[in-house]
Amino acid sequence: MNTVHLGIGSNQGDRLEFIVSSLPRLARAGLSVRKVSSIYETEPVSPVPQDPYLNCALRAVTRLSPREVLDRCLAIEAAAGRVRRQDGESRPLDLDILLFGQSVITEPGLTIPHPRMTARRFVLTPMAEAFPGTRHPVSGRSMRQLLRECADPHQVVLYCKAPPLSL
């Protein structure tokens, strides 16, 4: 079994419902969700004006390959109504592979660890809360260390505690 960490975000419609409803969809897609962080409201990190996001992180186990996880995440996003037109746009659901065990992967359309995770407070805050000792496979730093070192000035505020895992 492989351990995978995902970042989940939403800034359109019923943001909380999009996040919560993605959990059973991930389970049906072959990812057994083990733990979910609290949910945070975050300022958008985009030059495109848009509403605030809700963000969280989760840990799952799977027999899927990284490419299969990506394909399933993209299908779940599309089922939630996401249409990709340009980078940085609003979205009902965003599922990002942050880590896949200690793998380092660079392929067309797939980079693990997520290339911008260490520079984004909205990723590191939920990761440090739920998985503080998890280490970045390139830097070797823990999520807690990476959050302390993060220079991102964008605000991240607790929105609600983790949704229940009744999958």
C-alpha cells in the first residue's frame, strides 16, 4: 500500500460541501482516507480576483500508482463541475497530490512532491496541523518546520474542525 497526501480546496458554491463530498468519492476511487485536517479559510493566491478558499489536507492509503491517483482526482474534480480554462481561476473543487510516500516524480503533467507546496501557507498549515512530523522527500524537513520557515504572507484562518470520517 502507498501513502498519499492530498490538498483539497474550493472557492465556488457550497465550499464546505464540495470538500466533504469529495471524501467518499475518493474512497470509491480507490483511496482509503485515514485522516483529514481541520478546514481553513484562506486568501486566494492568484492575480485573478476571486473569493476566499476553504482548504484542508488528508492522508490516504492506496494500491494505485501516482498517475492513477492523478487521473482519479481529475475525474472527481470534473464531476464536481470544474472546468480548466486558465491557471489561477476559481474552482468548485481542487485536488492536489502533495506527497506520494517519499517518491520524487517529474513527468509530463505530474510533479511530486507538489512543486509549490513549501511556499504556500494554505497547504502547510493543514499539513502541519494533521501531519506535523511528515517529512518532505527533497528537503527532509517536517511539515511543522516548513510552516515555520514559510514566507507566504497570505492569511489562513481555522474555519472548522476536521469532517468526520464515516466512509
